[in-house]
Amino acid sequence: MALPRLAVTAGEPAGVGPELIARLAATPLAADLVAITDRDLLARAAARCGLRIALIDDDGTQREYREPGSLRVHHVPLGTEEVPGQPDPRNAHHVLATLAEAADGCMAGRYAAVVTAPLQKASINEAGIRFSGHTEFFAERANADVVMMLASPELRVALATTHLPLGAVPAAITRESLERTLRIVHAELRAKFGIAAPRIAVLGLNPHAGEGGHLGREELDTIIPLLNALRAEGMALIGPLPADTAFVPAQRPRYDAVLAMYHDQALPVLKSEAFDRTVNLTLGLPFIRTSVDHGTALDLAGTGRADPSSLIAAANMALELAAHSA
């Protein structure tokens, strides 16, 4: 049986991404790994890690076995040679070209999924290119409405809002936005996670989920009416739950995923218990995208000491989702 072809993007050339890919390639992961980046960048990264990696030009054919240490490469040349720890805006177009190939290749069926290493948003913006992140780039490329989810083996958390100042969150929690988000999460839990009847716990926006309106009316005016309407359609929705008790062990068997109202409402719980096993996913795309849940670690770049655990977890989750979606 042919191995699933996983596209892996290296992200910021001066960050730890290329070294993490070299370490991923050294594992016995049962996937045909295709690194979308500069071939020489990978060779230098492998050398810094003390690894011997066989870099093979990708010809698009399928294979049934990958020797650990073997890595196919879709070569996208750098704008200028990397200096570890020092991002260079001259490589911005290289980074964006790797993302475009990954997205287009997934939509064309060349790859089963894409796994992304971290990039440096500031470096791309310094090149005069407006860029807000992987998620937004892939959403625009695929013309799709998307939702950010972070998942560990024990917990899945989707976000109703992402990188907003806390003061801007209440206005962003509208009936329309919540409905769109819940429909995407519900559909993706079925299609990509293979959960036939997903159970989603929805957190309240306010402490104690508003405490009957005494601590805020968003639950009464927006969240509860929407949940009731979607329940009438057959969705299994729990809540709104107070965020301070939603993650206790007794609650977790009740749901398959949690929808949090804002970034720091739930992610500290997830990261504190499973930082090296947490994976960032983009739901709503017409393809599977997983990512590490950490940054470029510029202070570690070039040392060969970066921990590949999150990239390995992201690759394994991509394989699991691809199997459900097949």
C-alpha cells in the first residue's frame, strides 16, 4: 500500500523549522515526507543536528516504504542564505512560495496533508508583504471559512476568536460568528476525526457563564439562544459552561471538543498539561493542515538542540486525520 504523502514546510529559514524537519525525517514515521523548501537549507540543518539525511528530488511518484533518514524535497530556492537566529526579509517570498505549493498541492491531490513548521510573521511584513499568519494565508488561498483548533491526545479546543485584544472580544462574539464556528467544528469533527455524533462543550464568555445575567448578558442574549437553535437541529451542544470548571476530569468524558470564546480562556490548560504534544489545526480547509504549537525559537536555531516533539505530533495527527478522510 502506498504511503500517504505529507507535505512539510520549513517556515522561517533562520528558525528551528529546517532542523526539526531533519529530525522528523530521521524517525521511522510511516509517511512519504516531502519537504517543501530549499534543498541546501535542509542539508545545512541536518549537518547542524549531526544527522545524515538522504535528500531526494520529489518526482511525485508514490512509494510503499520510506527508509528512516530519507526525505523527498520539492526545491524552492532561498532568496539569500540563512543565518540561524537572524531572519532576513529577503527570504519572505521563499516562505510564501512554500506555503502556496503546499496548499495548491493538497487541493490538487499531490499531498494527503500539509504539516507546517513555524514562521516569522514580522520578517514577511518587513519585506512589504501584508501577512497575518499560516491560518489566514491558507484560508485565502482556499477561499474557505476556517476555525483554529489546538489538540492534544487528551483534549481538543477550538477558538471562537483568536488573536484579539481582550477588550475587543465581546463585540466579536455574535450569533452569526458563533453559528459559523460551531457548524465548522461540528462538520470537521465528523469528517476529519471520524466522530459520528460530536459532542461540543461551549464555554461562557463571562465568569460563571454570566451567572444568570449578573456577570454579563452575552450568555443570555447571544450564546444560549444560538445553542438552543442548533440543538433543535440535532447538534449535541453542552453549555454554556463556566470555564473554571469545564476542564476538570469529571467533565471531560462528556464532550469530544471544547469551543472557547477567546485565546487565553482555554489554551493555558491545554499547553500546561501537553505542551510538547499539542498540535495546531486549521478546520474548514478543503485539506488537512496541522502545525507545531510553538514559535521559531530563534535562540535555539543553529544549535541542533531544538525538540522535534511537536512537529512529530503534528505529523502523526496529520496521518490520523488523513486516514479518517480517505
